[in-house]
Amino acid sequence: MSPSMSPFMSSPRDAALQGQVDAQLMEQGAYSALELLFNAGRLSYSDYEAWRRGELELLDSVLMGDPDKIRRQLEAAAAHARSIGLVEQPQEFFAWHTAGAATTRRLRLSADAALERLISGRFAPAPDVPQMDLFFDNPIVTLTSGIVRALATHDAAEAQRLLDRLYVQAPNHADLAGFDRLLEALGHLQLGAVDVGVDVGVDVRGELESLLEVTPTAKRLLGAQARDLLAPLWRQLAAALAGQEFQTEAPTLHRSFALLEAQDWAGVTASILHEREWWSHEVLCQRLAQSCWQQPRRPEVLRVWCQLCWRVPERAARWLDDGQCEPKLAALWQRFGDDEDLPIEANAPPPAWTAAEFPAWLLLHEPGSAQQLPEDLAQGESSGEQHFRCVHQWLRARRSGDARAEMPLRRLLSNSQPLLFAKLKCVV
């Protein structure tokens, strides 16, 4: 199916939503609102896990961001899905299976019925009814669908029961070995449900290799539900890697990689910033940039990008040029590049307009961002950090009307970074 342009999408933000719907359709054959919340950084997987374990009454209580804005985004995405011919399919969610549980409890997404329907929304192409009836009446398909459901809800006993029946009814079925591997992986999760550390002898290298091997099979057989099986396993591995320093020769044996695979974006950020001299490892910088891209918390995202710009300006510039950041930040980066043509004094030294100057420029372009980016964010002695502190101090002096304090700061910028001084004169 080739998605067409939706009349409901007009702004760049709407176009980004349309892109997410279309991408899901191409990759998974359907659009899921829950998947959109994950991808937009509105829902952390750790909160989703707690909800699926029955520890939270309502899922919407842990959504991140303005509730009205989230509702509008879900409405716009659903409208686009309908406009390209997708049909809404009802979805229900049940608590993940736990040992000793007598029944499987139905979970609630919201106390608001309209919002509950929006969050549970799944849209797929309209089926060819006669063919689809034959398809779903097939007992082998019924068995495989049940196995998928059991694996995704962590019900190992039910998955094993159905898989045994599949062995009897279809001994040559192509996916028997794949389901066996997924069931074995689920067993690892149940055996290690409590967070463990490397000091208890966990074979983290073996667990990593096993997860990397089973991931393609899970995605092929479980589709969108693969995350429900894989993410807890990746988080379990991340727990086992706690305290293990980054090794250049084994970049995947680091907590940040496991959390990246689990799509725990806040965890990725925290684990990298905790690493000594993280900026000296390009792979950690790339993971950090990716985790920031997925998070809606703008102050935290800006702080991390400031560090990237100061620590690895060339890499940061490349990632910003490639659009590996939120759209608003990408637009600001474009404006920063345009300001390289600002007129400077005739006798001024040739300015170096690199990403290292972007944080200081950001303060001048958006003076209110000084509240989100404190002066002590820049603790090094690089020229970019010095200019950042200088601009911060100038803004403070200007707000307080201290002209005597402003003058030496203006002079410093004029001598060391004339383009920032030119930008400063635009603010005055």
C-alpha cells in the first residue's frame, strides 16, 4: 500500500506524525498508537512494563508531556491512518503472566473512554474478507497466533502447550525451531526476573550473543509484539552490566547498548554520562545523540547537545547536519549556520564558526534558554565553553542593568569570537 498525502497533515509537526504512521505501515503492516507513544518519547518502556505487570492502574498516568498535546497527536495520527484507507481494529491488553496467577487481568489505558480508544488504536489495511476467513479458520494459524500471544505476555506454560500441539499437527512447520528459541529466551527472563549484577557470575557475553541471535527471529515471528518479549531481556542484561566500564574493543558489552536495544532512552543517557570521558568514544556519543532524539524533555536534550558540541564538535555537526535531533533543534542549527554571514568588524580576526560555538549562540538567539542551560554547565576551558560562560554573564549583567559589567564581556567576545559579538549586537 502506498500512503498518500493526508489532508489532516499540514504543519511540519503533522508531517512528522504522518511519517511515523507511514513507517509503521511499511515495517509492520499496521499502525499502532502505542508504538507511536514509544517512538515519540511519550512513554518509557519501564513504565509500560510496570503497567503490563499490573503495578499501575492506568497507562496514561505515566505518559510524558502535555496531555492535551498528546491527545491531539494521537487524533491527528488516527485521522491520517483513516485517510489512507486503514481500518481501525479493536485491541485489548492483559497483564503479563506471572507464576501462580489464577487469571489474566484486563488492563486499562485511561479512565477517559475516548483517550482509551485513541491509545489502544491499531489501524491496518482492510482485509479481503473471504480469504481472511479461510486464513483464520486454519488450525495451524490459530496455533501459531496463540504461541505469539503467549510469548508476548510471558506465559511460558501456555506457549509450550501450544508449541507441543504444533509439533504434533505440523511436524514440518518452518517456524518450529524459531518458536523453540523464543521459548528458551523467555525461560531466561523468568529465571532472572530480579535484577542481578556482574558479581554473581552472569555470563554477560553469552547472554548478549544469545539476544543478538534471537532478535531477528523474534521480530519475524512476533512482529510488533517482539518488543514485549525482547525489551525485558535487554533490560535484564543491562542490569547485569551495571558497573562495567566501556571497552573500545567490546562496545556492545556496555549498559548503554542493552538499554538502547530496550529503547530505554533516559537510561541510555544516564549510563553514558556516568561513564568517564564518554566524549572520547564516538560510539557512546552516537548513542547519546540517538537517545536525545527520542526524548521530549527539551532542557535535558539541550544540555546533552551542548556537551556533544563542546566535546566532539565535528561529530556533533555531522549528526546535526544529518537531522539526528528533534526538528526544532535542527531548525536552530540551520539558523546558526546562516549566521556565519553576519557582518563583523573590519579588523576582526577570521572567526572559527564550529559546533563548539552553538551553545553560546543558542543563549543569544533564545535568551530565555539561560534558565534551562546554567552557566556551570560549561566546566571546561575550551573556547566554546569560555564563550558560553561569557555570554551567560553578559545576559545576567544586561538583565540587571549593570553596564560596567557588560563592557569587558562585550570586549572579550569582540576579540575572541566576532561572530558571537555580531549576534550579541542583534540582541541589544
